[in-house]
Amino acid sequence: MGMNRIVAGTAALGSGLASWSGSACAEFALNMPRGVTPVSHDVYHLHMTIFWICVVIGIGVFGVMFWSIYHHRKSRGAVAAQFHESTLIEILWTIIPMAILIVMAVPATATLVRMYDTRDAELTVKVTGYQWRWHYDYLDEGVGFFSTLSTPQAQIRNAAPKGEHYLLEVDNPLVVPVGKKVRILTTAADVIHSWWVPDLGWKKDAIPGFINETWTQIEKPGVYRGQCAELCGRDHGFMPIVVKAVPEAEFKEWLTQMKAKATPQTAQNESHPVSQPATVSGGQAL
Ligand SMILES: [Cu+2]
């Protein structure tokens, strides 16, 4: 019985690995993503710096430990050295870790300061978490819309084969211009959510009654996907985030279309098409 189970388990693991080594393996990576923003690069380099410091410390500490265990083993007749209350050693083992921590704190603080510096943003988007979808408001532009999961129910209920972006696709993505600093304000309308797109290098809690502020500046046009990262109820796993970064001209065109969609009645009431929708959208921005 036990043997059968082991054989069955091994076979399952083997076939699992075989299928996994196909498409999933191409995307598989041990490390965190480098991302597509200045902050995500900072975070990546900080992570690598701290990682290598830890590797050096690990090799040093375990090297000395294993060397000592081997060379001062009992069979050689080793006698333990006595250095209780040695002032020199106590100072050293306080100063050295402190110095290492200070060395680590310098780049970490610089990255945090940069992350929180939302000055000179060219666009502000308010992100509101709802159970279970996101709402995006382009403040100052009068454009706002919900972004809802678009994966068909049939795929979720295993009645149809799963698509490439299963549970990571939405009807209306957040569209932002490439190379522009975008300030992102996160809040929520019911419970705590968290807005997380790994390629942007951070995740930010969306808390009812609070506005959290951060920013991004995407360097490469593309579609970046993420998820709600704070357990927020039954459909927590069904409120993905899709960010579409496009060249500025394309963004302007998209914004014009969205504004036209948002104010169809007003445009019809005017005898001439509205060329400056600012007067119409100003009230909506609030
Ligand atoms: Cu959520």
C-alpha cells in the first residue's frame, strides 16, 4: 500500500514536472521581477544588494562555525577556550552588526524616500477598491470607470479551456502614458484592498477613509498585470488589475474618446461640438 502510494506519487510528480517544463517554465524565475519603472529598478537593486550582503555573512558565519566544529572536535582532545566577559569581543559583536545595519539602511532609506516623492506628477489617478472590482478616476480629466474581471464564467467553472490571461484580464484597463510620472492615490469604498502590480515595484493598501499616495513612471509600452493583494472577501481572487502603458499621443487620443463617451448628452445639446470639454468634466472630477 505504502509502496503503491510512493510509486503513484512519483509518477504524478513526474508527469506534473513534464507538463510544467513546457509553457510555465519559460516564465519561471527564481528572482523577483526587475519591473519597468525607476522605483522597481531601485527595489530590485536594493534587494540584490541586501541579498549579497546576506550571502557573505552566511558564508562567513557558517564557514567559521563548521571549521571550528571540525578542527576543535573532541576526538582531537580540544579544550574549550574561556573568554567570558571579554570586553573586546562584546564591543566587536555589537559594533560589527550595527555597522552592517547602517550600511544596509542607507540604500533602503534612499529608495523609500524616492518611492514617496510624488512631486511634479503629470497625471493623477485615484484608485478605489470595491468588493470586487476597481474604479479608476483620472482627476483633473473628468474620466472615471470601473475595471472588472473579464474572464468568462465558463473558464472559471472549467466548462471551457482556460485562456492565456486567466483571471488576470479586465474589461477596462487602467491606461497611462509611457515615460510620464503618474501619481496614484489609493483608497477603498468598503473593506481594505491592496493595489499590486509586480512590474511597478510596489503594492499599496487601499483603505476606506484613507488616501495612500504613491507614483509610477512606466518606461516601456506594454500591458502589466496584477491582483488585489489584501484578502477582501469572497471574490478577492477575482479583481485583477491590468495597466496598459501607451505612448503619449495614443493616451491623449484614448482620453479624448473617454471624455466624449462620458459627456454624450452635453455634446448633443450644444449647437457645435464641444472642443474644450473641461467645463463639462470639471464638475465630474469631484
Ligand atoms: Cu480586494
